Amino acid sequence: MQERLMTLQEEAVEKIEHASSLKELQDIRVEYLGKKGPITEVLRGMGKLPAEERPKMGQLANEVREVITTKVDSKQEKLEREELDRQLSNETIDVTLPGRPIRQGNAHPLTAVIEEIEDLFIGMGFSIAEGPEVETDYYNFEALNLPKNHPARDMQDSFFITEDLLLRTQTSPVQARTMEKHEGKGPVKIISPGKVYRRDTDDATHSHQFMQIEGLLVDKNIRMSDLKGTLTLFAQKLFGEEREIRLRPSFFPFTEPSVEVDVSCFKCNGAGCSICKRTGWIEILGAGMVHPNVLEMAGFDSKEYTGFAFGMGPERIAMLKFGIDDIRHFYTNDLRFLEQFKRA
Amino acid sequence: MLVSYNWLKEYVDLDGIQPDELADRITKSGIEVEGVESLSQGISGVVVGHVEKCEQHPNADKLNVCQVKIGEGEPVQIICGAPNVGTGQKVPVATVGAVLPGNFKIKKAKLRGEVSNGMICSLEELGVDVKMVPKEFADGIYVMKEDAEVGKNALSYLNLDDHILELGLTPNRADCLNMIGVAYETAAVFERKLTLPKPSLNENNESASDCISVKVDDFGDNPYYGAKVIRNIKVGPSPEWMQSRLISAGIRPINNVVDITNYVLLEYGQPLHAFDYDRFGSKEVLIRRAEAGEEIRTLDDEMRKLEAHHLVITNGMKPVAVAGVMGGAYSEVSDETTTILLEAAYFNPSIVRQASKDLGLRSESSTRFEKGIDRNRVYEAANRAAELMAEIAGGEVLEGIVEAGPRFVDPEKVIVRGERANKVLGTNIETKEIHEILERLRFSYEHENDEITVEVPARRPDITLEEDLIEEIGRIYGYDKIPATLPEGATTTGGLTPSQMKRRKVRRYLESVGLYQALTYSLTTKKKANAYHGLATEEEPAFISVSMPMSEERAVLRRTILPQLLEVVQYNQNRQLNDVAVYEIGSTYLTDERNLEKLPNEHQKLAAAFSGLWHFHPWQQEKKPVDFYVVKGVLDGLFKKLGVSERIEFQQVKREGFHPGRTAIVLLDGKQIGVIGQLHPADQKEWDIKETYLFELDLDIVFDIDVEPVVYSALPRYPSISRDIALILEQDVSAGEVQSGIKAAGGELLKEVSIFDLYEGEHMDEGKKSVAYSLTYYNPEKTLTDDDVEKVHSKVLGYVKEKFNATMRG
Ligand SMILES: [Zn+2]
């Protein structure tokens, strides 16, 4: 009997191992473990055995049943797994096919540059001030120390609409307007971005319409060294920690002293390259200390208050930052141009 | 202003300062040097040669065989084709091995059988601008002065061993429009010795005042006029040194008299005018305003009509020159001139400016008058010119100068305080150093108590305020020595205004749903400014036009952004970029005034244009062209972002330029804020673009209204119950109207009404459509029972049937 059990086990194990489908395995399970199966039969025949052998034989039979069950179960798991693998491998897709496009536009590169600059100065406590693009001669020129017939008016040939109204040639009128609103009390701390217009023929480097960002800080005890410190911080945040700035004397009617501000070249680190025209420096801003006439005209006591102002061209900065070679690209809105600034 | 390094060296000790360093330091302290040009341009091996023999080439009519001595040894043979070559000339010779501009190397050559060991050069071949070459040498080689030493480097004789600095001057620094001014600046920057010309005259005993009188009508127009008379002038070419200096400054030599006036113009910055005394027409100079319509034939042989605000020099009867602008043709110096009437004057800058603008005549002279010349240098400049006329044109200078107006004026005094200077600059410059800086600038001063009273020389009319002096102190001290500090004082928070924040939100939203931001021009054509604006149509619209447009394309300010965006669609579709979705935020400009007096209304608008496909995923066969509802969906999302979607309404309208059945105005709280619709197919055809949809909103109105702050509402605690109804409606009843009706009728328990099906066409009666709504009922207090819902729902149904004449379907 014992022998029979062992044979059964061997037989069953052999069959299980060779089973190649779940169906086959199910048949083996029924064949050996079913109610009519040989093990049940053996157990049934145990009555013929002497009483002392019965428990031993019973135990053995259970063990054999156990072994077969385990084998069947594990084989079943294996076959099921294989079956699933087969099935899944039929579901294989080509992962290199393109995904379903999600629409995504982006900001115009000039807006990207302007917002970056705005945010940088907002971090330093500046507000954003805006004003009309059609301006009066007074705010565009006179309040900025450019009386009628001043030769420097030629520096910016303008689009006049009437004798007194024109398209602003700079965003500085916003400064004059904002200062007036402060009624002689500081601090005034603003950034004014916006469109400006000059009579230039459009070409690769000129545009009759362009953007400008200007900054103004008027308070008691504002020094030129503060201008230098503020613009150094600005240059480092916009063009990298390594940047240095250099002030060169210049002339603007609304500031005295006036300076041009150069930033050390971010491309060559000052060694000289084509971007900086081999000088190591790139001219980026015009700036200066607010002219006392401008302060007085806007209602500030120039003995008590001083201030600095600066201005720059977002087109120029964007052209430098992104390596754009033609200013007209900003205004033709070619989608192949616009979509390049997703990360900007 | 072009500055010759060698010339400048005559006034300032530049020992040890190379042209590049000069340029760099001058730039850093305020006068921008835009370029340094080496006149020699890499020339080498060009020496002075002496033509000992010159014979015609045996085999060529136009060539000469020259024997030229170029040093110690035997003369060399050079073939020369210039018509003006001749025996006995001293000429510049490029020897074998020499290099000419453009890296052109001279080699031994054979020309028609004759050996040539070099080349005799013209100025052009030596790199001189052809426009600057004196006429007598324009078509041939350059012939040098006889005293040139054979074998020596020819460049120094030709003054081509020089460097030219190009100054980019700001309008305030007209003092550097002359060599003396540049010398002052250079001496100050480098702390070097300054040696200026001191004219000395040998005047004869005939008095100038016997020959001429000067009268000025109005000293406001002409504060000073000086006249000198020089006799026995021999008009001819000026010496080489003067010619080369003029050439290096970009002025073409003409003859000694004209050259002298130009030379003094460059040296002193003083425009001078030389009249032919014998053709002047009288012994009287009268400076007065022109009579309106008065005429003068100017040097350029043009007849010019003058106006009453122009200032003229007259001979007492008729104008002989337009003051500071141009002389008259009649009294022009010619080869026959022997007596010169020399004018040195100071004219009111704005009068010269106006006249040169009116007459379209800008010259080296007028620019200098306009920008302000040195009032106290006029007299000396006159003497300098007279000195040169005696020296190089054989002239005899008559005694004295005939004048009107004071010869000199007292310098302006400006006070600067050291403490204030340091406060403005953020520096600690010591008093001693401030004194030194003023001395370097050659400004005299007195220091009393805390105030330094500076006598500003007349050459610096730009300095009138303390700040101007602070700038001088700062720039000579060196801006690189100013520390970098941050402003002290009350901290401010800064930030964006609510409207600026909303604008950024709108931008981010539109970009996140797939629109690109465009930026277009504000100036446009009248036609474009008069389309798609939706304004009440006027017979003659009040355009805001620029008074002198550069082109018709940029003539008036836009009244809507839409035409500009249609241009963007057109531009891209012309380049096969068919799927376009762009927006722009910008101003439009409107006015009610026919003659603009007030500032126009600038409205901040948001406009967008959509064309082509909205979604395209080809390999999975997904393709969705833009339609009205795509665009409306974008707007719906936008209004949700702005928290106003409950207050928005779309109303079907007909509008010029839009599809008559696919256009709506957008209302916020019942007030019109914009338009949405399809571009009229006829317009579409005219633009030659694909089906296009547009919207435009007035952002100022949208941003101005108050919006409820975000308050969390509790998540539902009880289940809601949904009921679907399909209504058969008349075609002209709008689905949205019914939706609002249901909402209103449902009261508090009806939480949401949505449209989930629309059916038109087959199986429907003529003129009917079926719209299916899903109604969701919810009570935040308790679980709703069917009975609760039924009560409200039947009320809703009754209302809809009655109000919209609807029947239930199915
Ligand atoms: Zn570089």
C-alpha cells in the first residue's frame, strides 16, 4: 500500500511536470485528487489494514495528497503566469509613436523678458506703473527737462498727432506722472514697462514701435552708489552671478549725472567675443540721478530729495539673451518663432 | 568728430599714451570713442622717391618708364601709368616687398616687356578715401613737397602714420567738436600739460575799420560779430600738413582760404566765413532779420526764399549770407580773390537751428552754432585764421578787428558743495581732491566756507547747475571708484496692482490652453482701423492719425486689435502654418473728438484669432477643426478663472465683418464687454485665409469689477438625485435661455442644469429641435426623497412647457 502511494505520487508529479496547459493540469487534479481518484481509493481500502498501521498509512496518504496538491497549485500558478504573459505580449504597443498632443501656447519673448525684470524689481520693493501711449508734449518732453527747441529733442524723432499730442517716445512720462501723484512725498519706487514709438524705418536693428522698461527711485538720501548697487544686483540676477557692471558718463536730459551702464559679457566673461564686439562689455542700460529740474517740475523739493532712474530696451535684452538677430521677428509673429520660447 | 592723434599730440603731452589707451580712458570718463582707425592700415615699405627720368614706354602709349631714386643706391625702374607723373617729382613709392591696404603685396613685375620694381602710389592706393583726395591729384599719383627726403618713410610725410579717433558726442558735449576742446578734455583725464595755439599777428598799418563797418540790428540774435580784412591773398592749394589734417577729419581740401576757415573750425570749433571783399558790394556789414520772401542764391547755387525769422548777413542792401548756415554765391571766394573779408561771429543757436531746418541745410558750421560754440573764443579764432592767411596764403592783415557786441563775456559762476557732491555720488572725495579735479578741468574757483564757487569757462555752456559740476567731479574722479550700495530708507512692499495680477492670470490661462501671445503694431491703415471694431458706424470716423506718417501702412492708431491678428493668421497661413491660435493684450485708441485735444481713451483689450485645426492627432485619427464652440469654451474657462462666469451672457448679434449667424456679443452684468464670432466668409476670402474665429474683450471693464473672494463650500454629505428631460423646442428658442429658465424655476434644490444632447433634422417636425437637459437636485440638509424631487421637478416641467412652448419627448 505504501508502495502504491509512492508510485501514485511519482506518477502524478511526473504528469504535473509535463502538463502544458491549464486544462491538462485541471484533468490531473481531478484524476489524482478527485473524489473518485486513486488516493481516495487507497484511503478507502485502509480498513483492511491492521489497526496499528492505519494512522501511519493515513498520514502517508495525506502527505502524498499534500505533495500533489502543492505541485498542482504551483504548476497552475506557473501556467497562469505564462498564459498572462502570452496574452500581454499580444497587447504590446509601439511606445515610440507620438503621444496625444496637449495644446500649449506660450508668452511672447518680450513679455517673458519684461516679466522677469518686473519680478526682479518687485522683489526689491518696486511697483509697476503704467501710463498712456498717446502723451502730451509736456509729459513726454517738458516735464523731463526737454523744453521746446532743445537740441536733444532730435535724439528722438517722434510721431506727433497734433501740435501737443504725440505717441510717447519713451516710458519716462509715466515717471513724471507718478511723481506728480506723490505730491512731493517719497519714496517713489516704480518700474514702468511699455510700448514706445519713434520715427525709425523698420530694419534689422530699428523698429518704429518697441518696448522700454524704466525704473525710478526717489527718496531722501538716494545716492549714485545706490544706483550702482541696484543695477549690479539686477545684472547678476538677469545674466548670472558672475556679472559686473561699469558706469560710463553719458548724457540724458532728465538725469544729471547721466551714465551708460555696461554689463560684463555673459558669453565670454570679459575675454572678448562677437556679442560684446571684442570689448568684454555689453551696453545694456542708460541711467543717472534724476535731474533737479525734473524733480522740481513734478513737485519734489530737490534739496531734500534725490533719485535715480534707469531705462533699457527689452528687445535688446531678448536679442542678447536668446541670440535673435533681427528686431522685426518680434512683430511679425511667425509661429515658428513664437513657439521657441516655451521655456523662457 | 574725428580726432587725429598726431594733431592732438601737438596740444597735449601724450607721451607714453598709445591711441587705444587714449580711447579707452576718454571713453570711461565721458566722451565715447566709437572707434580708433589706423590710417596706415598695415602699409609698409612705402618710401619717398625722386623721379630722375621719365620716358614713354616703348610698347604702350599710356605707360611711362621711370627711373626713381629710392635711397642710397642706383635708381630703380618703375613703370607708371599716371598721367601726371613727371621728371623731378618727389613721390610715394611702394618698393618691392611693400604692403598696401587690403594686404596687397608689391612684387617685381614686367609690364609690356619692361621691368617694374615697385609702384608709384596715388592717395587712393594708400587708403585715402577717394572723396577726400584733393582735386589736382584725383586722377593720378600724389606729388609730394620738394623738401621730402628720398628714402624716408613716406607715411609720415603724408601724415598716414596717424590714428583717427571717432568721438560719439552727446548733445551736451559740443565743446569737444573741436581739437582745443578735446585737448582740454584729454589733459584733464590724463592730468597732462596743455599747450594751446597763441595766434600772433603782424598787422600792417592800414586800419580794417577804414574798409568796413559792422552793424547788428539785434544783439539777441547776434551777440557778437567781428570782421577782419586781409589783403594780397594768393588763392592756391594749402600746404600738405593742412591738407592731411583736413582729410583726416573728413573734410576735402579746396584751396588755402577755404581750407583755413575749415581748419580753424576744426581747431577752435569756430565757424568762419570768408567773403570776397571786392565783390561784397559795399563797405558795410549789416546783420538783420530777413524780410519774408526775400531771396538769396547760396553757395550751392540754389535760389532760396527766406522767412522773417531767418537771420541774414547783408551788405546793407541785400543778403550775402544766411547767418551761420550758408554764404551767398555772389561774394564767394574764387581763384581771383585778393582781399578777404573774414567773419567770426556768435549767432543765437536756436535761430541757426530753425534756419538750417527750414532750408534743409546742415553743415559742420550750422551744427556747431546750434550746439553752442565758445562765446569767448570767437575773437581769438578770427586772429588764428588771419595768422594762417598771412602764413600760408601770403596775406597782409589789416590792423584791428571791426566789431559789434562785447568781445568777451564774464564766465558763469556755479557753486558746488563738497558735502553735497559726496552725498549725491555716495562717495568720500576729499576737498583737496575736488580742488585737484577742478584744476585738471582748468576751471578756476574760490573756496569759502563750505562753498566752492566755480567760474565755468564759456567753452562749457552745459554746466549751469551744482549737479552739472557734481557730474564733472564724479566722472574725473572715476565712476569705477563709486562703491555699490543699496538704498537705505523705508522699505516698501512693491508688487502688482490687482489689474496687473489679473492680466498675468489671463495670459497664463490662455497660454496653458494653447494660445501663443502675439505682439503687433499700434499704427495701421485707415481701412483696418475702420473694420471689426463694432462701433456705431460713422460716415467719417474720428481716426487718430499721426501728422506725418512714414507710410500709409502706419498712418492711424488702431481701434481694435482684430485686423492685426488677422494679419498674423494671414502671414502664417501664407507659410503653410495653417493652425493658428494667437492672442494679444494691448491698447486700442478711441476718441469722440474730430480735432483731438484731450488724450484719447486707451482701452486695454484682449483679442484672439483661431484658424485651422484646434486638435490634430493623425495616427489615432483625431482631428478637430476650430469652431465657434471651441472659442467659446476658451472664453468660458477664462471667465471661470476670473470668477465672473455666473455673470456672463452671450447674445446672438449681427455685426459688420462677422458671420451673420455665428456671432455673439458678450455681456458682463448686462454690460457689453466684447464680441465672439466667425469672420465673415466674404472677409475671409478677401484676407485669403481659412475659416477663422475671433474674440475681443475690453479688459479694463472685466478687471475693474469686484469679484467675490473664494470661499470654500462644504462637500456634499447627502446623495443628489438626477433627472433627465428631453424637450422639443421651436428652432428659434435658444438652448441657453431654456437652461436659465429651468435653473430659475428649480429654486434652491436644483443644483445644476446641463445640456447633454441636441438633436435636429430627421424625425423632427419642421422648425423643431430636441434638447436634452440633465437636472441635479440636492439638499445640503438631508437626503432627498423621490417625493421631494418630484414636487420641484413637476413644477419645472410645467414652467418650461408654458414659458417655452416645449413638449416632452419620448
Ligand atoms: Zn563677449
